[in-house]
Amino acid sequence: MAYRAEYIWIDGTEPTPLMRSKTKIVPDGDEPGLWNFDGSSTNQAEGSNSDCMLNPVYTVPDPTRGGNDVLVLCEVLLPESLEPHSTNNRAACVEIADKFADFEPLFGLEQEYTFFKDGRPLGWPQEGYYYPAPQGPYYCGVGAVEIAGRDIVEAHTSACMAAGLSISGTNAEVMLGQWEFQIGPCGTVEVADQIWMARYLLYRISEDFGVNASISAKPIKGDWNGAGCHTNFSTRQMREGYDAIIAACEALGAEGKVEEHLAGYGHGYEDRLTGQHETAHFSQFRYGVGDRGASIRIPWQVARDQKGYIEDRRPNANIDPYVVTRLMTNTVCGAASA
Ligand code: ADP
Ligand code: MN
Ligand code: MN
Ligand code: MN
């Protein structure tokens, strides 16, 4: 007998990569090993030299197929040398995670996204002016007027749980058709692997409903919330005392660090970080307790307990989480080691 391994990878589409996957039938007893694909069809190679390699990095049971079938998240390598491909942001993330392993970094990522059907957000009217009633009743709402897509969300959550992901919650968001799931707390590389796996499951399951899930950071212009990926972060020192919490905030605001981070916080952050819709303007760095209009929020409970974690509210929904968790780990742990 044999089982199916769905090889999943991140392509080279700009400015925001797409996910790709293909199926390999693996004989029972064999591991899903290195495989190849045509990089000229994924913006990862020239047609004349098109082979790219898929290196399995994270394998889970496949909840969509069941049985012995698996999902295999891969990093992309160059042929022959087996060096990381230029689109592979995981390799640099692993390097920084190893360098600062003593800090025991933990992350919780809040992935926001928007369902689309027939060219408009799910649940938005098909007639008249195409806009629903203004934002207000939708966040954590209940009822057929307030909510669109819950059946998909429930199927996705069950799939993440069955796959063994560290999904820690879900909620309906401020714009009708917009939702969030959280992954964490887990380590610098693990949380990013799991976000990609959870995104794959979201796209794959939405497909069965004839719906497209989008991680666009500002799916609808105007007075509608953007979509972010708030990044909650702690080191062992931050989980033990408040000085390390403040030091982390200061490190993120240091000369050059604000620009370095924003460059890795996702395409179109200028459209989302406007200073409205629970964001700080991208040009202004500020941290504060319980402040959802700040760049970095120190949760109220953390200030009370004098230990815990911080929330970077700036990352877009469309980030590469390998880039963001690398930046956070490097900046905060680097400053603490200096
Ligand atoms: P919000 O109030 O901003 O909506 P959420 O409940 O959506 O917050 O997400 C908070 C995230 O923070 C969760 O994923 C949780 O696992 C994570 N988290 C909790 N404690 C820590 C910690 N010490 N370090 C890092 N992340 C943490
Ligand atoms: Mn949240
Ligand atoms: Mn949210
Ligand atoms: Mn948040």
C-alpha cells in the first residue's frame, strides 16, 4: 500500500507570494524525501534551468484526506548545491532562532484574513450600493446579519486541531467577512511553519465552499478595517520581569530598527498603518499599556503582573512570518545580549 503526501511550498510571486502544492504517492514505510518542481511556472526559475528542490521541513497528518495521508511543508532549495533559494526566508529564520535559542523566544501570531466570493467580501450585498451597514456589529458577532462564513471557519479550526497545530483561538473581525485565527505560543521557526500550514488549510478548505480567503492587508479602501498579523512576543526574561518588557519595546524603537522592521512587515503597510482603525501611523513609533493605537501594545494584564509579553501591532496579514519572527528575535535578543 501507499499514502499521499501533499508537498506544499511558498512561491516567488511578488509582491506577495502564493502557496503551491502537489501530490506524491509514497510507498508505505518510505519517508517523503527531497522532490523537485518546475520553478519557471512559479516565478522561481528561468525556463532554461527550471528545476527547484522541495525539502520537507514540517509534516502533519492531512485532515482533508484522512487515513495515513500527510501534509508536507517544504523549503525551496537550489538544485545540486542544495543552498536556500532566494525566495526561501526560512533558512535565515532558522539561523537567528539557533543563535538566540537561550532566550527561549515564544510567539503568538494573530492571522487576520477576508473571505471573498463573486468579487466582493463574503456576506456583502450583491445589489444596491454593494456596501453593508457600517462597522460596529461584526466583531465577535453572532447572527446571520452580523456573520458570514462561520461554517468555513469551523471546518478550518477543526482541520488545524486534527493536524496538531497550536491553534489557540478564532474570532470574527471588525469588517463583515473578515476573521482571525491565532497560532501559538510557540518558537521562532515553529510558529511561522504553523502559520503557513494553517494558511494552506484555510485556502484548501475555502476552495470546497467556492470561497477565496485573502490575506490582503487593505482589502477594501475607505472606512473599513485592514487585516493584520499582530505578533505577540516574549523571551524567558520578559516572562520573568518587567525591565525586559520595556527593554524589548525600546529595542524595537531604536535608530534604524523601525525602518528595518517595516520593510519586512508586508506589502502595502502604508495603506493599513494610517493611524486609524486601531493602528499607529507607520511613521510614528510608540508603545503603551493597553494602547491599541500604539505600534507596540503592552497588554494591561502584563503591566499588572509586571511580566509576560508584548504585541507588535504593525505586521500586515500578508507578511512572511519567517521574516517577522526573525526580525523580532534578532532585534530584541540582540539588544539584550549587547
Ligand atoms: P488580542 O487581544 O490582541 O486580540 P489574541 O488573544 O488574539 O490577542 O492573541 C494573543 C496571542 O498571544 C495568542 O496567540 C497567545 O497564544 C499569545 N501569547 C500569550 N502569551 C504569550 C507569551 N508569553 N509570549 C508570546 N505569545 C503569547
Ligand atoms: Mn486577536
Ligand atoms: Mn484582530
Ligand atoms: Mn491583537
